[in-house]
Amino acid sequence: MGKPGIATVLNKLVNAYGDRTWQKRLEPVDELILTILSQNTSDLNSRRAFKSLIKNFTTWSKVASAEPGIIADAIRAGGLANVKAKYIKNALMALQKEAPGFDLRFLAQGKVKASREWLVQLPGVGMKTASCVLLFSLGMPAFPVDTHVYRVAKRLGLIKDSISADAAHLEMEKLTAPGDIYRCHVLLIEHGRKVCKAQRPLCTVCCLADVCPGRRILS
């Protein structure tokens, strides 16, 4: 069985889960901090940590000037608090110099490549975090590749097994029409969580089973 095209995959996912329309989630700097907090934890825990951070400091300038230990105390719910506190403080300190008022909306005026390169220069910001800011906050056609997208895309043969997670961002962007990137991203995540799980994927009820080259191996 050959690998399916991204359009075929997307059509089947839309039929199974419904379509998804982009809506701005947060301001870019908020999205940046939330995404840093989301690393290696659940959405529930990262949002708890984010709300606690806002409640305790009220402004990003106060977070930037706070001691890492104080920041860490405010984000314990998100896990890896000491590490993330340093990333957050250092990223915000850098933004104070490079983006007055922590206003990152200027990134929407550039190309995805240039805007993402600008973001990944910040401490603690990698391809996934930068792509999340561009896609969810600014509506730019950046394709974040998390563990679910990475797993499902490889099983479907959309990307090679040997590809790195960073390179997968660029490959998925090449494969997907810019206007389809948001819904493709969120639907692949939903499918990965509900059906194409890391352990014991539910191939017998998978909407992509008839086009998935990995089904015979996994089921």
C-alpha cells in the first residue's frame, strides 16, 4: 500500500471529526509562555500554571524582573517548574529588548520562515513553540509537529521514519496547502489522542485504515 496524499487524509479526518476553523487563541506573547509551560505536561496542567503565573504577577514585565525561584513557585502545576521558570524569565528579558511592550504582532508581517527564525533565537524556544505562536495566535501557515502529529504522520507514510521532529515541521508545511494547515494540525492531534495512540492503536475503528500503510504492522 502506497502512502496517502495529505488531501485524502484531511478529507477523511474532517468526515470523522468535523471541520475545524481557525480562531485566535491568545496574544502572541501569551501563546509563547503557555506553549513553554505545555512542554512535557498535559493541557490541563499547563493552563493551570499559566493562570497561576498571571494571577501572581499580573504583567509580563514583572515576571521578567522576578527571581526564577519565585516564578517556579507560581508554575508548579505545570511540572519541570525550575527549568521552565528560567526559560520564561530569559525569553521575556530578551523580548523586553527586542519587542517593546512584548508586542509580537509584527511577526505576522513577515514570512513564516523569517518569523520562526526570529522566535527560535529566544531562550527555550524551539521549532514547535515558535510554530504554535505563529499558527494559533497570528494565523500564519506554520505547522507545529507535536508527538501526536509526528507519530501519525510517520505511520501514514506522510513523512519518513528517519526524519527529525524539527525537519518534520518543514516537511508537513510543504505537503499541506497553507489554508489547510490549521485544521490538518488539530485533526491529526485529535486522531492521535483518540485512535492512533502510541500504544495499542485502534486500527480496527480507524477512519484512515484503508489508506494507512502502517495498519498491517500495528494491528
